[in-house]
Amino acid sequence: MAIAKVSQIKPVRLSSVPLFPSPLNSPRAGLMPLAPYASDPAETRGRLYDEQRGETRGPRDAFQRDRDRIIHSVAFRRLRGKTQVFVAPDGDHFRVRLTHSLEVAQIGRTIARALGLNEDLTEALCLAHDIGHPPFGHAGEDALEVALADRGGFDHNAQTLRMLTRLERRYPRFDGLNLSWETLEGLAKHNGPVANPPWALAEVDAEFPLDLKSFASLEAQVAALADDIAYDNHDIDDGLRAGLLDLDALMALPEIADLWRRAERRFPNAPRAVLASELIREQIGLMVNDMIGETERNIAAAEVDDVAAVRAADRALAAFSPPMARHERALKRFLYDHMYNHPLQEEVASAARDIVARLFAAYHADPALMPADWRQALPESEPGRSRHIADFIAGMTDRYAIAQYRAAVGSIELPEGF
């Protein structure tokens, strides 16, 4: 039987179908009421594939289902083995993409609740935002971008959409997770409108138009800034733990120095490591509160009264205040100068890029090196052939990529840090 596709994107009032007779079993029973500019699951634009087959999957609305599908996906589980800052870290205390995504979701949900936004959609976007990252983080992404330079390139954000709409296969009637329009839109545009979508995103948009030239929902905008808050602060924590960041050097940032002095006054006998954790917690709180306040002011100034007005606005409404935005940019510059571009980090990143580049070349030259299911699905012509190989590599964890390199290419001496 042919799979029915949604030919026209229309609002679907899921609440008009009384799946659960008792109001106590309502998906939103006991939750805070949504603000008028929040995304309402009862007004979803639907899914690409019609799922109205009478299945019962528990008392969940459309966005709750999206969040749960993401959590139960193989791609989400693989995040536990993918680089956040440190490649294949031996230390149990360092963050990986999975723990980072959980921390983003916690921050995003807190902000969404304060603003009256849909917490489930916000959480789904936060949890899924890094699913398209290849092994070794940005080093792996750089290598795939070079490998696909004449075949459309590689972009981890677009790969997230590709993973969730095509590569993740868990349902009998369709490929992908068949997520709602609002979740896909938020993942595509959480950093703002997309004027020139890369090929992977363009393919998704052609099949299920995502209005790429408009802003996304406030839930998506919140998810983007929750990501910034999480990695700005937690990368400081990991950098100090790894010895790549110097606490005294951090004091060159006036706001950091002020937070440190406040922590010392409150806890004069606490060890420096504990005070550093207090500084990070305090800064997260300040950034969250600043963003909530500035976003509320922007919403009031723009006079938005529904989600359509949010998308039609001429700028992102979720934002830091100007002083906090300046501090956040300065903090990012500091992290790039002192940690992300640290010579030890660059040595490891160079080795990681080499692993990905040589793996791609080996598979392209001899597809028999790939697992049978991937080899059998390999297109015969370009650019599909190279993109398929990139899909396989992009799904790898750090350690699996190293193991595949040793099996397909040969032995390798890895710098300290792997």
C-alpha cells in the first residue's frame, strides 16, 4: 500500500480527536498555560506521512511524541560516544555530545517555562540539535566538508535533518522519525532564517517545505541560546579540569573577575575548584535570567500575539541584552584563543581530521570495506555515492571511527588526548 504524504501543509487540530476521555489524562493536564505566542501542539502543521491508523501510544501530544522519538533513536544514543570538546576522552568527568545535549535541554526547558513556551518542543529541539555531528566534533566536520567539497559539502546542522528524516529507520511505513513540522522547522532555523540551504537541507525542504526564509518559533530560538549558555559555561568547567584553561587568565574578563570576587566573599574558606564551580553556576543563572528578561522586552516591543507573528518578525526575539551579548562574545573569543585553538587540542584535531579523510578515501576506493548493508545501498553515481559514504562516517562514534580506521586503513599512532 502506498504511503500517504501530506500534499499541503495545513494546521491539524489534534485536540479535536478525544483519544482520552478523562481530562486528567490530557497530555497537558497540570502544566502551565501556554503564552499566545507559544507553539501549540493542537495547531501543528502535521507530519510528512499520515499516521492516522488508530494506534494507541499513550497520552502524549505531537511535540511529546517528537521528543520521545528522538530519545529512543539510535542516533541519539550514539551521541554518548561523540566529541564535545575532547576527542574520545578517557576521563569519565568530561562532557560528550550526549551529556551536552541533556544540559542544553535542562537550560532550554527552564527558559521555556518562564516564558510560557512549549517545554516539550523546546526540549525536543535541544536534545536533537547535535545529532548530525560526525565523530571528532568540528574536526570531523571539517574533514567531511573537504571530502564533499565538489559534491555539495557537509554541514552538521543539515545532517541533523537528514538523519532524522531519512537515515534513522525504525518505522515500518516510512524512513526517518516522521517528526512534526514544527520540530523540523526549529532544527533547520534555530540559528535564524536560511537563505541558501545546503543540499541536505534543501532536499528536506523540497519534500516538506519549512519556510526557511522566516524566523523559527520562540522555542527554537530559546534552544539556540540554551546551547550557547551550556557550552560557554560547561566548556570552562571541562577546560579547567583538563588543565587547558588557567583560572587566573579567566579573570581578564571583567564579568568573570566580578563573579569570582562574589564567590570568594560568600564562601571564603572554599577550595578554588569549588569556587570555580560556583562561578560557573552563577554565570549560568545570570545568563538565563538576562535572556528571559530581554526576550520578554522584545516580545512586548514587537507586540507579537501568536506564533505566526514570531515567525514574521524582522529579527530574533529571544536574545541576550546588549551588555550580556558583548560578554558572551568575549567569553567565546577567550575560549577559542585559550582552549579550542590550544596547541594540544589542535594536534588531536589534526589527527582526527586525518582519520576521517583517510576513511572516506578508503571507502570510496574500495566499498567492500564498508559493512554489507551500507555497501549494498551504495549508489553507483555521484554525488550520491560520496554522500552515502559521508552518511556512514557521520554516524560513527569517535571510538568506532578509530576502530574502522585500523580495520580499513591500518595502524595509527594517536597523540595523547585520544
